[in-house]
Amino acid sequence: MTSARSATHPAAARTGSRPRPRTGAHGRGSARRKPVRRPARKRRRSPRRGGVGGIARWWPALLIAAVLVAGATWGTERAPAAGACPLPGSSVTLTAEQLANAATIAEVGRSRGLPERAVVIALATAMQESTLRNLDYGDRDSLGLFQQRPSQGWGTPEQVQDPVYAAGIFYDRLVQVPGWETARLTAAADAVQRSAFPEAYEKHGPLATELAAALTPSAGTAGICP
């Protein structure tokens, strides 16, 4: 009799119990090889027109052009306006409109027989309120050379924008201020105007004094602008 061991096939004895490798659908092993990745080619980018490189190339020319434009604008702003004239003493330049309004204020005061002190106070007041321009606007309903308010009894909008009327009603109220002849300029002016900035008139005193002296009754604005 033969035992179970001796009946085993010799080939089975040689191979033992090692499991056979699993096969896939095509008989190959289940482990797949990873695909080899090739390095991607870098695409060369052509320079764009008008990009950073273009700006850098043109930057010096752009800078020079900007400087030239700024210089031309600065020179234009500093140039005196047509018809403007400097005062003989301080070289402060006033336009033809400012000089004409100043001459009207001075003429109205002198025609009433008022002293030069009244003319100086009126000129300084108008310089502060409107820079001697006949404005058609202002704070609330303020108008004209002295920024007089129709709602406060100074006259109609048309009247307060008439330089002769505006100067006349200013003098009317100035002479009613007690001691105005000897009071500080800013105190006399504010007693008429009732400004929120009562000390603002004083700084225009020297200019008003020079302007009143230059606007002589005989010469008028011709004493400043020949």
C-alpha cells in the first residue's frame, strides 16, 4: 500500500504551496507601470505691445513732457491778467475790474465830503468781503462788493450789486457808528458789517491806505494804470 504522501505528484512536491501570480484579463500581472511623465515644454511668450517694457522704454520721454506741461501751466497761472496793474508802493497787482470798483468806492466817499479815513475803511471792507469784485453770489443772500444782504435791509439784490449804491449805503451806516473816525479800522468796519470774523478787516489796512492815496480825485485809475 502506498501512503498519501507517496502518491503525491513529484511536480507538486517541487513547487510546494506557492501561490501562482494572479493574472489579469490578458494574462499579465495586475501591477501596472506608472507612465513616464515628460517635462512640459516652456512656451515662449512674445512681448506684448504697450506692456511694462513699453512703458519703461517711454518713461523718460513721458516724464519730460509732464514737466514741460506743468511748467507752462505754472507760468500761465502766475502771469498777470490782461489790464492788471501793480500798485506803485507795494507792487500788489489788481485787475481792471478791481481798480474800477475801488475808484467808485473812493469817489462816492469823497463826493459826500467824508475824510480819507472813511475811504480807507470802505476799501479795506470791500477787499475783505469780495476782493473788490462785484459778486453775484455769497453766504446765504449776500451780494456785491460789500456782500450786503437784502434780507437784512440793505436793499434789493439789484441795488446791492450796484457799486455806487453799495458804497453809498455802507458810508451811510459807517457815519452812524460812534467814534468811527478814531476807532480801529477793523472795529469800525465790523460795526457796519457784523461779520463772523471781526478782526479780518485790519490786515487790509495798508493796502487800502495805499490804494486810496493812488486813486487821487484828479487822476483816478490813471494814476495806477497809465
